[in-house]
Amino acid sequence: MPDRGGGPTGPRMRVGRPSRRVRTLLMTLGVLAVLGMVFTMFAGFWTDWLWYRSVNYSSVFTTTLWTKIGLFFVFGLLMALAVGFNIWLAHRLRPPLSAMSMEQQNLDRYRMGIAPYKKWLLIAITALVGLIAGASASSQWRTWLMWVNGVPFGEKDPQFHLDVGFYAFDLPWYRFLLGFGFAAVILSVIAAALTHYLYGGLRITSPGARATAAATGHLSVLLGIFVALKAVAYWLDRYGLAVKSSDFKATDNWTGLRYVDANAYLPAKTILFCIAVICALLFFATLWRRTWQLPVIGFGLMVLSAILIGGLYPAIVQKFQVQPNEQAKEAPYVEKNLKATRDAYGIDGTQVTEYPGTSKTEDKTKLRDDVGSTASIRIMDPNIVSPTFQQLQQIRNYYAFPTNLDVDRYSKDGKDQDTVIGLREINLNGIPKRNWINDHFRYTHGYGAVAAEGTNADSQGRPDFTESDLPSKGDLGTYEQRVYYGEKTTMYSIVGGPQKEIDYSDDSGEKTYSYKGDSGVSLSNPVNRAAYAVAFGEPQILYSGAIGDGSRILYNRTPKERVEAVAPWLTIDGDAYPAVVDGRIQWIVDAYTTTNGYPYSSRTTLGDTTADSLTATNDNRAVVAQQNQVNYIRNSVKATVDAYTGEVKLFQWDTKDPVLKTWMKAFPGTVKAKSEISSGLMAHLRYPQDLFKVQRELLTRYHVKDATTFLSGSEVWQVPDDPTNKSGSAVPPYYLSMKMPDQQAQAFSLTTTFTPNGRDNLSAFMAVDAEAGTGDYGKIRILKLPTNTTVNGPSQVQSQFNSEQNIAETIRLLRGGDSEVEYGNLLAVPLDGGLLYVEPVYVRGGGLKYPLLRKVLVSYGGATAFEDTLDEALNKVFGAEGPTTEPPDEGDDGGTTPPPKSNDPTVQEALDDAQKAFDAGQEALKKGDWEAYGKAQKDLQDALRRAEDAQDAANKGAGGSGDGDADAKPSKSPEPTSSPTGT
């Protein structure tokens, strides 16, 4: 070539090759990068192992790990061998000479190019498919463990008369094996066909035969295996009909056989199984006949049969046999679905009782007296008063309470009372100065429980605390108050080392503490420190002087997170709640075993079914589901997490549940016997909310027992939307001590209401006995109201409250300025044939950004009251005085002392004065003029009292008296909506 000025001529120079020093540096960096990746993977594995060992559940880690590893290698190796063998066999069966055609000449270049690397290429392909298949198989560890450890249910399905365990434990594993087989055959066919084509066994454009006899035989056998697997699939599909979901007008999630399934699909699957077996034999016969003619005919027959027998024939049966007489045809199958669904969800023992919805008793005094014995009406709403707990009992900014508090039972003077309780947990956002030491070493734990009576408030609308202050003291006695594990404790902490922790503060200053428990993982070992530094992305863990002998790292600190980690086969209830048990704070977590394979039982989606107005505003309340779609659920495990040590205990609650027994076989020693539950813990166990929400959703349709009514849809109910807020989500169930009509005494219960589908009036009231350890625990009672009378439902009651003039006027005054009105839980209580509704009303007034109880709404039999206290509201509704209570202390302005009389006869003038006084008070509050604010509040009280007296005078002048007058009176004055001190 002529010189083009590109450089010197002569021998080609080695341009750009790095020097030996650079190559050594690059190699060193490469080795370090690989070591870094390896250590990162090791750190994740090692820290997981250390954590499981620290909570004494290392067997869960090892069982899960070895199961995953075993499945990975077994199925990865099987896939690699299947694909690799067929590639090798196709290469071995290649023709000795390729046809001299343009197609083969082009392929020769590829054959020559890969010839030196054939072995490595084969290894690479098989390794790739093996890795993918192994990773997919390892994710089936739950399916494998359930299959190998499955125990019988002792119940048989009504169609095939097989134990339910076959569908729950065996069928999912068989389906996985079948899917794996299909994948292996398809990949083998593709790999073999490409190899045959590359080496001339298959030809597309070359003259002569399109395939050699060897290629024909090889591919025919693979296709025969594929068709044989299809035959197995047809056979399993027969059993799959018992757990198949389908659209059916009776329910959205119908599961099980219907008439068309039993009389069309089932025989069709059997016929298709036989055709597939014959077709597979025809493919295998090509080993001798060396022709595709019969297999292709057989395969075409199978495809045609699948269309005609598997698709067209069932459609004809549905159109011409079922639809003209659907109720008669479907009724036997609906009855099977009704029974299976009720059994699978534990609602088969539901007691449905007719309830009139209206009271027949004319003695109002007796009705008023019966309220106290019927229910302990809770006016402290745990979902409203958390900010009040926060303001009055936070004590320090670095403490906080959960958004939603909990309801429990505690004994006082020998009598159980409903109690609202929350823990004072650590709040890192309130730390005065945020840095790594403060976040993870000094501010490590919360301190103490705070509790209040659920049925009372003090004279200023605040909770009546039974356990308060810091350190907490009160009715709960002496207990370990430090809270290292809680719902808001999401950051890791390093405790027990040279760095002291802030324990709490009092008048004498800060108290320090060093963690004494054995929870967490020791950081004394440098390997552990390095592993956590990598795993948490925090290099200071490796070299910080704040870490030394005795240092332990605490993480995975929320109760639900810990239970889910030690029992990854459980579904976790959305609401963990604290209880003081035997001198310690224990988080109680309800857990469920579920399956999606209960024959004939309709499916439900846990995420949707357990959603309500609380989960819509608080993600922490959502259920932690292993399977979102289920058709069997049991509250089989009660778990506890110690708030100080983090110790997790799992207790067997449902001793008959075969799913739990299966997992206990898979993870022996992890679940303690029910007999080990202490009496102190038993007193605080309760019926779980998420299970109740699933059951109430199913009972909107499955409360009926006959197929005709179920198919007609005339008795379908719905869970009403929460009328107390604008979330548009379902009303949450409420815990309440009450008695149903057939009960002799009050029981701690979980309650809800139903309305007819598409309407707002009440159709039923549901309660479950939630008090663990009692004979009726878990018994579901439904009071079914008659369809020919109309009883107000929750939204109608709320609308009635809002539409009454006196109530609306008072609400408008309470909302004046920058005050906010919040409605508490609208509780419904069955009382003498009718429904008593009670709703507390809270006000966030002026500069106080926490709610105080100001009013109580009560409705019964169409009458409503809106008073300062529950007793006053009940007295007004029933027109009778309740049992005598102790009078308030002198000077107590809680709204129970009759106001002084006024000579002002003009109601509207008094109300105008009240509005002016309210506005003046809000203006003074904004300016910080407390003297003017106090005067305005006094004027507001006087004006509202004058309005009430004027109305009394007008009523007497008109000759009115009795209950009718009660409804005409304006409501009494509320307490001042805010004050400078919050007291």
C-alpha cells in the first residue's frame, strides 16, 4: 500500500498496550473489586445469620436457606442437563456431510467459527439456563415445604372425594413440576432445533429432505414428551376445577365447579387427556416410521378437540342448558360453595337472629337504666386522641405515640374496664441535635405506657389517665418501662458499650442508662463490625470509638417486622398492640395461616378486604400478607414481642389447623404450645381485627344458607363507608364491652354494622366475642333487621346529627375561628330491640392542636341529643335520669351544673352575643392576650346559658313540656375551646 502519511512503514508496532506496572495495577483493582463484591454478599448473609441467632430462631434461617439451596441446585442441574444433553445429542446426530448449497456454505462459516469454543459454549449455555431455572425453583421453597410436610385436613371435597390437603399442599407442587417440565422441554426443543439447523440436520432452503432421519426422531421424541406433559396437565386440570375461580353473578370471586364445569369441562378434560396420550404415542412412533405424517395429524386432532370439546361444547351447554334454568342447575353447586366457604373462613358457626330494630318498651326510665348494663360505651376514640396523649404526656420532644392508639382491658377495683393505651416511643425527629451519635447511641428507647379510661373524660374533655407521667405511674403497677422495640422504632441503635444512653429526664436533669438485655448482635468482633458497616452502608461502625466491649446493635425493631422475619410463612395482622403483662411490656401480634387451595371456597383479596378508613390514612395498619389471594384463613398463632429485650414468642392458638401443623413440622420447635400462654397474657389476648374484617366481608353474601336466596342476590349486604370522615373507605370495626340480646353479661366484643347493597339503612349488626379464654370466644352473632321496616344506618344517623338546627348551630360555633371539629367513632349498641348510636365529638381549638372531648351525640329510636356529657345526652334522648353519679367537684365546669337563670327573653339576641364573644376570644388568643381571652370565654358561657333559659321560658309560655321540649332546647355551652395552658 502507498504511504498515506499515517506513520512509519515497516513492521506493525504494538500501539496502546499498557505497561507491566499498569497491567499489575489494573489486575489488583480487579481483584479488589471482586473481593469487595464477594464481601458485600457475605455481609448480607452473615448479618442475617447473626440476627436469627440473636433471636434464637436460627433453625428458621438454616431450614429456609438449605431448602432454597437444594431447590436451586437440583432444578438448576436438571434444566442444565436437559438442555445440555439435547444440544450434545443434536450435535452427535449431525450428518457427516452437508449438502453443497448456498445455505450450508453460509452456515459453514459459523460452524468453523465456533468449532474451537464448542465445549465452552455448551458450558455457558447450560450454566445460564441452569442459573435461571435454579433461581426460579428456589422461590418455591414454601411450596416444597408444604408438600413434603403436609398433613391431612380430615375433610374431603364433594366432587372428587379427595382430602383437602391434596389441593392445599400437593396440587401446587405438581403444578410447579409440570411447569418446570414444560420449560425444560421447550428450551430443549429450541436448543436441539438450532443445533440441528447449524449442522445440517434441518434445512430450510437446501434441496432434498428438510430433515434428516436422526433429527426427525430426536425432535419427535421431544415433541412427544411435550404432548405427554400436556396430557398430565389435562388430568390435573380436572382437579383444578375444584379450586378454579370464575365469574359468576352470585359472587365476584366464585371458586369451585359449576354445572358447566361438572357436565362439560370435566368430561372434556378427560377426553382431551386420552387424545393427548394417543398423540404422544404417535410422536414416539416416528422413531420407527421416520415420518411426521401421523404425529402431525394427531397433533392437529388434539388442537381441534381442544377448541371443539374444551371450548365450544361448554359454551353450548352454558347457553342452552344452564341459562334457561340457571337456579335449578346451579343450586347443588352453590350449596357446596356455601358450605366450603363458611368452613374455610371460620364463619360456619355464625348465629343469625332476627332483630326488630325498634323498641317496644314504653318505660323510658327502664331503657335509660338498661344502658349501663348493656354496654360500657367508649367515648375515648383511640384513633382521635393520639395527639392529646402526645400533647399532655409526651413530656419530651424525643418521645411520640403511634398515630392510632389501642383498646385493651385492664382490671380496676376487681372490674374490667375498656382502656385506651399507647407507648411513649422514641421519636428521632424530636432530638434537639441530629447526628450519628445522638441518633444511634444516645436516643435509643422510649419510656413507659400511658393509659386512660375508655368510658370517661375529665371535666375539660381530656382523657382520664390511669397511667401517666414520666416515669409512668398509676394502675398498671411496677413494670420494665423502657421501650427498645416498638411500632415507631425503625432505626438501628447501638447499645451496651462505652457510650451512655439517655434514659429519661425529670426535674433533676437527664438520667443515663446502659442496656442490660441480651438482645441484638454483639459488635465486639471486628468481622461483625465490618459486616454491619457494609450491610448498613455506615463505615463509622467499623472504626467509631463509641463502640467497644459490650456494644450490641439492635435492628428489625418493629413488632410486625420481627414476627414476620422469624415466621415467614405467617400472614401478620395490621394492628400490633401493647399490653403490660407480668411486669413487662409485651407487644401482641396476631398471625394467620392461609392457603389458596381450599376446594369450592370463594377467594378474597386480603389487601382489599382488610382496607378501611384507618388503613387509608395509616400504612402501618395494613396486613402483611404472604398470599394476597386466599380462600382459607385461621388465626392460628398469637405472638408476643418483648418491648425491652425484643424476644419473640410464637404460641399455637388454633390447635386443629392443619396448615399450622404442616409449618410446625417444617420448622419444629419454633411454635410453643397453647398451654404455655400465661394467665396474665391470656387476659389481654383478643379477637384480631383483620380476620374480623375478612369475615364480615364474606358474611355480606354468605350469611344466607340456601342456594335460592344466594343466587337471587336479594339478601346481599355491604359494609358501610365511615361516615365520620371523608376517606370514602369502609368503617373500621370497633372494640367495645357490651352484651348481645342472648348474653347475660357484657363481653369484650368487636362490632360492625351492615347496610343493604346500594342503600344506607341498617340491615344487620354483627359482633364477635373477642375475650380470649372464654367459652364463647370467636362466636359470631348477627342481628338481622327486617326488610319491611327502615332503621337508620350509620350514614343516615350522621346526616340526622348534622341536619338538626340546634346541633348544626352549635357545631358552627365550635368551628369558629381556627378551631376544628372531629367526629369520633360512631358506636352502635343493640338495646331492647332498637339500636343506640353514640358518637363523641372533639374540638381542636385555637392554639391547641390536639382534640378535646366537647360533646357527645346520641341517637335512639329517631330521637337525638347533643350534650356535654354522655349521661346528659342519654338522659335527654330517653327523657329520664340515669343512675345517680357523684356530683362534680366544686368549681368543676364540665357542663353538669345547671346554669344560673337569666331574665333575657330573646334567644336570637343571646346567640348573637355568643357568636361575638366567641370571635373576640379567638382574636384575643391569636394576639396572646390571655386576660381578654378569659373574659371572652366567660361572656360566651353567659350568652349560651341565656339562650337556653330564654328557650325554656318560651317553651313554658307555650305550655310545652316533656320530651318534645328537650329537642327544642339549644345545646349547653361547651368548655372553652382552648386555653393558654392546655388545662
